[in-house]
Amino acid sequence: MRYELYYWPQIQGRGEFVRLAFEEAGADYTDVARTPGGEDKMIRLMQENGAKTPPFAPPFLKAGKLLIAQTANILLYLGERLALAPKPQAGRLWVHQLQLTVADLVVEVHDTHHPIASGLYYEDQKAEAARRAEDFREQRAPKYFAYFERVLSSSGGPYLTGRRATYADLSLFQVVAGIGYAFPQLSKRLAKRHPNISRLQSRVAERPRIAAYLNSERRIPFKETGIFRAYHELDG
Amino acid sequence: MRYELYYWPQIQGRGEFVRLAFEEAGADYTDVARTPGGEDKMIRLMQENGAKTPPFAPPFLKAGKLLIAQTANILLYLGERLALAPKPQAGRLWVHQLQLTVADLVVEVHDTHHPIASGLYYEDQKAEAARRAEDFREQRAPKYFAYFERVLSSSGGPYLTGRRATYADLSLFQVVAGIGYAFPQLSKRLAKRHPNISRLQSRVAERPRIAAYLNSERRIPFKETGIFRAYHELDG
């Protein structure tokens, strides 16, 4: 089956978590909004009144007759099909739990530059962003990193569930890489204290299909319209 | 099987979404942290180094040998076991998608009073809260309500998937009720424009087990330490 991913074509955003899963699995997928006319098609699909399972927002996935939205939900579905999650229920739930925790971290990173309104410019909420980013650097990021470090340490590594990479590993890689781009100073401090997370970053980046993807034109660069933004003043 | 729910005993919070599912199903569950010594037990469980699937934060669930965290993940598991979700994959994914969208709305409501840091008092972020709440009233809440109204309208109602209540209906009920408590003026305006959501509220509240629960001492009241806070100045 050819999967159709629908996501904003200019940014990594939340779509990137799905792209990484497809790339790792070598899956047959189209990143529809990056094809000619695709972005209009995505917007039409979102507004279509007949849709049985309409998305609130991109990303969403067409897989045969299924239309699935919400990043973690898409990965729950793909995890099973692309062998990026354990088959037994306990393992599936655990990987999904980890993914939802990554998703919470993603919201918190996003809100460092948009604490007031996603519809306003960063320039219109810079003072608030400075305060929120400080809390992120001092409280929130260390808490999440300590958690994932602990999980990696007790799994035996190099991955969150042990020796096999799951979609949650790819997602953790992505958010940690994004924090590395947005908060280079913070990231250096965190990397020192969390050797298992640093090892996960290398291991994921070295996986042959991920390495090929990261070097390809399919990988959209980090940029200041995405979730992870290199605003020097927020890095403390 | 007797389920054990672990959540902060003083507030509805995110645990309430799980409590509502248990109550609707008439399930055999213990709200552990509300029993003598239970809160300490919860904290010990979170810090336990041997846990294979440690929670990042409450709520979490013990179900036999499983330890499951993340509200939406707990409901994904319980939905199947308590007959609060369709059995076929397409229906299960759709209900989970709806639940994750409710969860996004819950974060946005919470952040109206805590836009800067959940570790600071409201009083330390009142100015920022006023700005964020304005955006919530004008942009975000209307967008979510329009979405759920559309889903209810195309399902034929009274529930999100049609004639049977799922855990996503209980969760939507809870967040809409919470917004009613926190933002009474906003809620009146929203209710007028979204008759299907209003109908859902009544239908859920009238379900016999939910009605009994809401009238019982098991239902913790809304209060200003929870997600939904009646701060008059944020209601515009």
C-alpha cells in the first residue's frame, strides 16, 4: 500500500515524526502537500464535509480507506504495520506512552517562542517568551531529559525499549535534535548529564535509512517558522 | 480485575477523564491516592527504579501486570476492555484521534491561567494569562468547538461516533463542563452556536451512572487548583 502523508510542505513540524517513521521503514509514501497542487488538496480534504474522520489539523494520513489524524495516533497505526513497535499489547502501550510524553515535550518547546498565541508573531510575545523559555531551560527540559535518560538506562539501550528502534526512538531523536538547534547552549549542558540520550542521538542518526534521509533533499532544514527556532535570546 | 488508578487526590485534573470512563462502565476500580497512605504509594511507584514502564506524571493505571501512563493511552487500553470504544480498528483509531484532540484542548485551557510556568503561581503570571485567555476566547475555543460540532453533526449524534457513547464523549463532556465552570460568559456564547455540543452535555450528564457519579462524593468539585479555574478576569 502507498501511504499518503498530508502536512505543511514548508516545515518539519509535527509531520516530521511521521516522515522519520516512513523513512526508517523504507515505506512507500507520498508527502502529498510537497507535490504540485498537493497543498490545495490537503486543505480541501480538511474542509470536506463528507469526511467520516475529519482531522482537526495536519498531519493526517491516508492509508487505503483510513483517514487518520493526530501524530501519535498515526504512529500508533504505523508502528504495527511498519514493525516500528513491539507486537504484544504491553509493548505497544509502552511505546505509545513514550510517544505521548515526547508529544508533551514538543508542545512545551513550541510554547517557548509562542506562549501567548500561535496566531501571533514571535515579535508580539517576546517578553513572555523570554520568561517561558527560562522556565523551560531550568525546569521543564531537565525534567524530561532526566525521565528519558532513566528509561534508556533501565532498558539497557541503546533504544528506549532495548535493542530495537521504535517510532518513539525516532521521535525522541527528532525533539532532542530540534532542541539542539533551538537551544545550543542548553543542549550542551543536557548532553553532558545524559549520556544515554546522546548515545541514542548518534545511533538513530547512523541508522542507514535515517542517515540517507537526513542527507537528502527530502529532509526540510530546521527553520524559524517551525517548532524549533534558533532565537539566540531564548537560549539564556 | 480490579483496576488501580493513581492520580492526585485533591483535584479532578487529568485523572478525571479516567474516572469518568470507570464510572460509566461501572468498573471495579480503586482511586488509590484517595485511600489512606495512597498518595505516598503513588509517589513511591513513580520513583521506583525497577519499574519497566515508569510514568512521567500521573495519572497512571495498574491493571494486573500492566502499568500504563498518559491519559489518552490509559483510555485507549480501557476503551477496549470497558466497551467504551468500537472494536474495529478504524473506529478505535477515530475515537483515539478525538481523545487526542480533546487532550490538546485541555492543555490550551490549562495554559490560559499558566502560560509561563506550571511551577509558578497564577498571581505571578496574571498579565500573560490575560493575553493568553483572550486568544483562547477569541480564537482557540471557537475553533475547537466548531470542530466538535461538525463531528457531532456528521455522526448523526447524539455522540461523536453516533448512537453509542465512547470514552471520547465522556472526555469532551468533561472539558466542555470545565470550560463552563472557568469561562461562564464564553460558554454561554459557545453553547448557543453549538447545539450538538450542548445536546451531548445533557445526554452524558443524564446517563444513569454518570448522573449518580456527579452527585456522589467521588466527584471532586471544580476548584482553583485544577485545570479549570473560575478566574473572573479571564472570562473577558
